[in-house]
Amino acid sequence: MIDYNEHLDDEQQQMDEASSSSHGKVRETIHLDDLITTIKLRKPVTVTGTTSVAQSLEIMRDEKIGCLLITESDKLIGIFTERDIIRRIVGKNLSHADVDVGDYMTVDPDTLSPDSPLAFALNYMVVGGYRHVPIVDDENRIIACLSIKDIVKHIGNHYFSEISNLPPVPKNPGWATVDGG
């Protein structure tokens, strides 16, 4: 049986830490024209195209991330995501140690600059069906990888008190499944 209180306590602690680590500024509202840099961006995890799929999967598991950014000469050349694994690798009887991630990555992914509005990132994610968008500078050097989780966390931190005051147990206990929502 799922202990909802323990789960909520963990989430409360994470939100408290994120809230206290913000720069002490409390914004009154979040706007779609806010720049991507208003979101706390995580350091990107990168590999080269010659990294094996097995090594890439280990890195993704260890880092608890859903994608890797593929680089060549410090510039973005591709992205390798969980979706690439499912669509391009699973069921092909490949030796993951013998194939390179560069052979299964998405080449030349859509990117955004750090001064792009949040609305652009959301548009890319919704229209393109992306969960991750690389953030690059004018020379295609990687700055970060923005995930939909980052955006939701940003909004959640902003509306912390409203979210934390929700009832502790969902009205529909069927929501809390192993497979998620």
C-alpha cells in the first residue's frame, strides 16, 4: 500500500528546498513572455556520438534523466531520449555495448536560446511533442537542456502555498499507480 503522507512529506521537503534556494525574490505572477533563464536550469549531461548505447543508458539511469545531449567539438549535434530508445532500439536484438548512440540519436534537434520566452519552449514541447529542448548559445554550444519537468517545477514553486494546501489524499486513489499518470 502506498503511504501518501510519506510521499507528500518528500515532495514538501523538495519544494521547500527549491523555494529556499530561489534568489529570495518572490514574483507576483509567471508570464509566458518571461525568459527561459527565469527557470532554474540544470547542467546538461553530454556524451559524444561514439558513446555506446549501453553506456548512455547507464548515464541516463544514474543521473535520473530522460535525455542526453550529443556533442562534437563542444557543439550540439543531436539528442538521445527515452523516446529514441523505445522507437529505434527496443525489439531490434541489438547488443547495446556494440552500437553507438550517434546511430540512434535525433540529429540536429530544435533548440532555443536562453533569452527565448517561456511561451516558445512550451510551444516547441506541445507542437513538437518534445519533453526536452536543448538551450544553446549563438554558436550552438550547449547551455542547458530544459525539460517539461523543469517548467512544471518552476510553476509549482511559484504556487507553492496553493499546491501545499491541497488535500493530502487525492479524491481518486486510482491516480497513484506504479505507472504514473
